[in-house]
Amino acid sequence: MSDENIVDLNERRPSDEWRKYVKLIAVAIILITILATIISNLFIVEQGEYKVVRQFGEVVRVVDEPGLNYKLPFIQSVTTLPKYQMIYDIPPAEINTLDKKRMLADHYALWRIEDPQLMISNAATIERAEAIMGEIIFSAIRAELGQLNFDEIINEEKSSRGSFNEMVRERVNEALERSNYGIVLTDVRMKRTDLPEENEEAVYRRMISERQSTAQDYLSQGDAEANRIKANTDREVQEIVATATADARVIEGEGEEEAASIYNDAFGRDPDFYQLYRTLQSYEQTIGEETVIVLPADSPYARILMGYID
């Protein structure tokens, strides 16, 4: 038998190289899966937040320091809670003041989570914590405002609102601490106060009446002051006129006295001239445009009038 007819069975066996490649691929897949699982279970804690790690729904730990952390895959989950202060807008509520008046008080609160585990255990969620805190705040506000009169609440000058806010905050925090809610109220402030709709119209009418009464008081005071000033002015004018009249009479008397002295002196020096001067003055006083005088022609009075002077 020739060598050409001999067949080597080893040459026809399949090669084992492909098995090596399959193993390498399987190992790579396993490594990638492990790496992906590790990466997917890493979580980052940032500033201003808590990371709550739960296992089968139960809180196993709370991470509050910033950095990279790891959780167990599949059985653990991570949720986030804020570490910073939050604002809660308290729904407006109707209260009664010390003087038995109804009003609507609208407040807002600043709060934060102090113990996430207690908050989750006793309040479950942020929404539930806010609802519980809102009820406690409303109760405290109603108790504190119930000790104040209406005008003390709405009037900044009469109000003790600063101490009022502090008392409400202390009362609420005491209640939250007793119940272990793990949250703290940092501040509470009043935004505005309103009257119930059915009372607004009556209050507006009363305010208008008070303003009208005040305006009338001002008008009455103004009229009284005007009358007083006018009376004083009239009195001063009368005093000035009386003084001036008296002074004028004195001056007039002094003038007449001086004139009489002059006349007497002139009469003593020249009686004829004085007689002539007095006659001419009488003409000015008695004779007008339509004056008719009947006198004898030889009368001295008529002769001077007609221009005959001896």
C-alpha cells in the first residue's frame, strides 16, 4: 500500500483554538457584568443632602458626609432627603382674637430635617412631616393670637409680633421633640392678616365712618381756630383804630389850638386884615354855585363880595 492512500486522522480533528476564545469572551462578559454591578451600586453624597440606605424597606444607615459610597446590589436602595432649610407655606386659617373678633392668619415656616431616621420612622415622607408640623403650628398660632386683641395683631406699633414668633417657634419645637419627628422649626413668620369675607364690608363701613368723624373733627377744629384768629384780628384792628383816632384827635386839637393862637396873634396885629380873612372864609363855607344871598347894597359883607374894599 502506498503512502498516498494513508490518511492521518489527527490532521482531520477540529482545532482547540476556538475554545480558548470562547473562554476569554465568557470571562470578559463576567468581568463586565461585575464591574457594571459595582458601578451601578455606587452613589455620591453631595453637600446639602442626606442619603438614606434601605434594605427591604427598612432604613439600615444614613450617610450625611459628602463623598462616594456603596450599597449592596439588588437588596438595598438609596433615597435622598434635603439637608438645607425648607419653606413651608402654611394654609390660611381662621382664628378668634382676645376681643372675640374673627380673622384669617396666613403664615410661612422655615424648617429642616435634623434626624432623617426619626423623620422617616415617625413621619415617613416630607409631605407628611409638613402636614404634621402645619397642624402643630396652627395650634400654637391659635393659642398665641387668642391672647392678643385684634388691633395689637394688625397694628405694628401696638403689636408684639417679634416675641410672638419666638413663642410659637419654641412651642412647636417642644411638641416636635416630644413626638420624635426628627425635624426642627427654625422660624415662623406672619405674611398677612385678613378678615373673613362676611366681616370685611362691616369693617370697611366702620373704617369709613371713623375717617369721616376724624375729618369732621379736623374741620371743626379748623373753623374754631379760624374764628379765634378772626376775632383776635378784629380786636387788634379796633384797638389800632381807636388808638389812631385818639392820636388824631389830640393832633387835631393841638392844631386847632395852634391855629387859634395864630389867629389871635394876627387879630392883635391887624384887626382889619383878620376881619377880611374871616369874611373870605365865610364865603367859602356859605356860597356855592346856586347860592342866593339877599343883602343890603351898603352891607360890608356884600361890599367885600362885590369887590369894594375900603
